[in-house]
Amino acid sequence: MKIPPLLAHVAVFLGAALVAAFASASETKAVAPEEQRARELIHIVRQDCGSCHGLTLAGGLGPALTPDALADKPFEGLVATVVSGRPGTPMPPFLGIVSEPEAEWIVDQLMRGFPPDAGLPPSR
């Protein structure tokens, strides 16, 4: 039995749509925090994380956090490291200082090239 061409095209189209849907569902889209909180997070990363990972994030006591250094690392694993730390190493957990969505934003920014520190925003 030969499949009608229209049915074959529909099946291929639906298959491609499903693949695209699963691929986009697995992509993590970090939600940007409000501008003031983003400045605080940038300052935290540049100063606190930079104390071990280098103020330019190119490495120090801790490994580099540059896009090249993180390119082959899984996004979810990096977020887990920010949130939970690394037991048995000097890497502390930052949960309580940053939320999980903020950790996702930080990792997303690190993987793109982290923004410069513009300093803390003025007090509210």
C-alpha cells in the first residue's frame, strides 16, 4: 500500500514540529531580573565570585567562568553549582543570596560574556 503524498508531507511536518517543540522546551530561557537587582547580581558575581574565580572571571583559585571555559558545561549543572555549591570544595552554596531563577540568569550571562560591574545601585 502506497501512502498518499499529502499524508506523507503532513507526517513529516508533524514530526518536525514535535522535534522543534521538544528542542525549544529543553532550552532554558533565563528571565532577566529587574534592572536594580541585575546590577546587584552583577556586583555579587564580579566581587564575591571574582574573589575566587578572578576579578575578570578568567580563573584564579577557582576555574575560569568565561564563555570559552563554560561552553561544554551543561547549563543545569552550572545552575546547580551556583545554588547548591560543590560539597568538598571551597565553592559555597548561594541559595539564600540568589534565587534559582537568578542563578539561571547569572549562568546565562556567564555563558554569553558577563557584563561589567557598574557598582551597586543607589539605596532605595
